[in-house]
Amino acid sequence: MRTAPLLALALGLLASPAIAQPEFFFGTGEAPVFREEGVDKRFIRTRLYQALDQGTADANCAQVVGAFLTLLGEVGTQFHKRDENFMLDPALVQALGTQLVTERFPGNSYFVAMVRRVLIDQKLRAEWLQTAESLLPYYPAIDVDRLRFLADGVKPVDSFLLTLPVLRERYAEEVKRVNSVAVSTAEALFRDNYLDHELAFSGMELVDVKLEKPKKKRLKKGEEPEPERMVARLTWMEPEPEATAMYEFKFGKPRKRERVEIVATLQDKQYADLNKLLKGNRVLVRGRFWEYKKGMSVIELRDALIFPERDWARVGTLVEPMALASCPLAINDLTGIAPIQPGAFGKNR
């Protein structure tokens, strides 16, 4: 068992290589184990940690603490068993690096320390959740539902690398394009390698959520009919290809974009309020990849959870520059090696 350092990975930079094998997505060894190290002990003594535990009455610091809790909620639904990396939306990676990092405050190091604390404890601290709930009226970007999910315990997926577009690529590579020699076993091998894994798919469009009766089947003697199940029906549409030139003239009918239907049988306990989800909402769904049909045009997930998802590319600011500069928590008391440190003799630089 290894003690894992923690690295952030922007999924937007990830592409599925043509030579990728299932081991690339799921790993070959045991899941990483996180043990407390020196940086984790120092983090507990920082002002930011105290504010996460006890809250803050400072309006500027409320923005800073709220931004960190928002980022934590976004990564917490997609921790995975493969390795020590975690996934953060590319737009949030940029926001973290530009809005929460200064010469006197390494916000990225603090965020990694927060993620490490959750993974070491294997859950979100109850005090942090309470702080998030108290800040919500003043910082509505916090997704408290995702934080409640973390507070019930870290439940990683098998791999966040295997997104829906990547899964379709692997099916095309490993099943549709194999030669005649391999075609007889390709489908069965693909099922063995990829089915029955816990996965998370983002960018799904909600079609509907409702109670559905299972398909009728002949019952054996003494067998009870299956109860109604709450089912979410979602859809994914292949993105439009990016224009390759400033002026591009297209003739004829446009190519029909691929579409995938997702049927997700939901867990009884959902963290998001299903009554507030609207048709057409963008959501993240995570569940067990149970079955697929028609060459990956229909996918079935079991024991699924759904969470509303924001388009972070359209969200401008997590923290205002003056709020970060004015917050007394935003100093480097974690590493002690920032280029600019609070000065001595009553002078702050």
C-alpha cells in the first residue's frame, strides 16, 4: 500500500490514446492510501483551516472560504480509485490559479491540503459542512448537496478518465474497427473489461425523472414482482466540430451528430432535490455501468446519483481581487516559503 501525493488533473486536457488498454483507465494495483504527513499537520494550524472549522464573520474572508468550499464540492463527486489524481473543471483550474493565488498566498497549495484532509479522513468534516451551510446565503455558488455527499463518506468511482466520449471511442476502437479474425470475441471482451464499473458522466441533458414499472416478465413460483423504480432518462449529444477556418462554407446537409440515451436507475437516497430539476438541465450522473445496446447508443446505469452541473466557463469570478487582498486568512502560514510574507515589527508587506 502506498502513501499518495496529490495532483490536480484538468480533464479537458485529457485525450484517449488509440493504444489505451483497460489498465490505463482502471489501474493495475490497489487504490492509493492517504496518510497524514507534515503538510497535513501544518494545515490544521492555519487560519484558513480554523475558518473552515469555525466559520468567519469577515465579509472578504467569506468569499475566500466560500470559493474553496465550492471547488471542493466540484471535485468530491469524482474522486477515483485509479490513482492519487483528482479532476477539476478546466475553467475552475484557471480560476484557482488566477483568483486564489498571489505572491503572499499559495491558494493552490491550500486547496490540495483541503482535498488531502478529506481523503485522509475519508469524509468531509461536519464542521466544514456547517460552515458551508452558514455561508450559503452570502456565497450561493457553494453546492451544498455535493458537500453533503462528501460528508457521508468518500465514495470514489473506478475511474474519472473513462468519460462517455472516451467510452464511445474505446467501443469504436475495440469492437467496431477490429478485423475479421477478432470480431467473434471483441464484443464479449469489451463487456468483460468495461461493464460493472462505477463511472461518472458529466455534461448530460436531463430528459425526465419519474417512477417507472419494471418490464413485465413471467414470475417463478413464490417470486414477487419488482417494485417501481425512480429512473432518470438523460441524453448526450456529440459536440459540433470546431470550425477550422474563419470563413467556412458548408454545402449540403450537415452531418448528423451522434446521440446517446442514458437510462439511470436511481438510488433511493439522492442528495440533489429531484423536484427542482428541470427538463433540459445539465447534470452529472454517476452509477454502475450495467448494460449498453445498439452499439453504445443506449447505456444503462444502476444505483445512480445525479447532481446539477454548472457551466463554469460562463462564471466569471469566484473571488474579487480586493476581497482576497483584504482577507486576513489569505497569508501563507502553510508552507512558509511564499515570496512575500507578513513582516515583523508591526509592518505587513
